[in-house]
Amino acid sequence: MSESSKPGPPWRVHLQGSDADLKDLTSCLRSGRTRVFQQDGVFFLESEILDEIRDPAALPNGVRELLQTISSVARVRRSIAKPIGIANIRWKGLSGTWHRILTASDTLIVYGNTISLTASGIFQRCVELALENDLVRGNLNDFLGEWDFPRLRRVGETMLLDLGRGDILKGVQEVVNRGWTSRTDCELFWDTVNHGDPRSLGAHSKLRRAPGNNPMNVIQAGEFLRDLIAKWLESKM
């Protein structure tokens, strides 16, 4: 292979998944440093962030990090969806032809049903924020994992500590003062993630809660937190 024909940027990632999920990403990432678009029935991602990577050996990790960040923001936007996968990564030769350099087996899940982060450009700005801010990125990546009460408590605590400048109670008060939710709902969420429900253990429980106390279930707690995270992200714009 000649020097001029070695793989190098610009890079293009061929995505796989349901049309609904991929089309939602095209609506969120139409322009800016990272873009998702459809061409001849195929969905691709291109990013200036990836194009800064010159070494093809370092590219897979860069793609994984970027897509994990996009997926974590997408989970805040939409909570239930089918998996989106990476089919392959491509590079552009001197003739203008796109060549495949590798295939990827990683599958990243983007969940969705109800939609948040709907303002124009907000999704792109949230991705940029998460890439630049370690606390935001780490918390979103944690939220991206399978929901359970200990995880939801951990994510909620990190957000509240940020809002309260190191004090959870001040964080709760800040959420209430900003009109994001009521104190009653905050207390219900906190009680649920700490002590669980009749089906699942909480962060601080050794036994499942007896029926009848009317806590949130895992999905309800996750949706409640998702709405707060969306507002938290928007407040940082």
C-alpha cells in the first residue's frame, strides 16, 4: 500500500439500527462538529472530533467514546428504543472513493419513547458539553447502563451534588426552586431508590419492600430522573 493510499481522515462510521432510531439521530445531529445523515438508504456518522485522530489503530476507541456519549445523551432524550450498532468504519481515498477499514461488533443502545432535549441544536450542544466535562460525561455514561435503584440513586446524587455545590440537600432545594419538580416527588424518588419496591432492592435495602407503600418502580424512577437530567443539561447551555 503506498503512502498516499494509507487509511486516514476524514472518517465515516456506517451505523446500523431501526429506521426510527437512526432518523431521530439525523434530526438531532444535522450540522455542527458531529453529523448523522442518510445516503442511499444507509445511515452514517461523520465527526470533526474523529477526524482529529490520525492513527487508524486509535480510531476504534475514539468511535466508541463518541458514540457512547451520543447514546447517553440520546437516552436522556428518549428512554426506550432498539439497539443501534456500528457496521463498519470507512476512510476516503484520493480518488474520492470511500473504503472500509474495519467492522465493529459493538452494539450501543439508544432508548426512546417520550422525547426531551427538543430545542434546536440542544442535542449537539449536550454532546459537546459531555465530551468536555468529565462529571457530565461520567454521569450520563452511568445513566446509559441498565436501570436499577442503586444506579439511579448514584446518578441522581451526582447531579444534586453538582447543583448544590457539594450539598445534596441544597441540590434538592435548587431543583425545587427552579421549578423542575416538587419536593414531594423528590422525596418519593429518593425514598424509592434508597429502599426499593416490592420487586427490586434499593441502594440501602437488604430485603424487598412490602407491597402497599406506593413507591415508584424502576421505570418510573428512571423516567423521573431522565426529565431532571434533561433540565440539568439544558441549564448548563
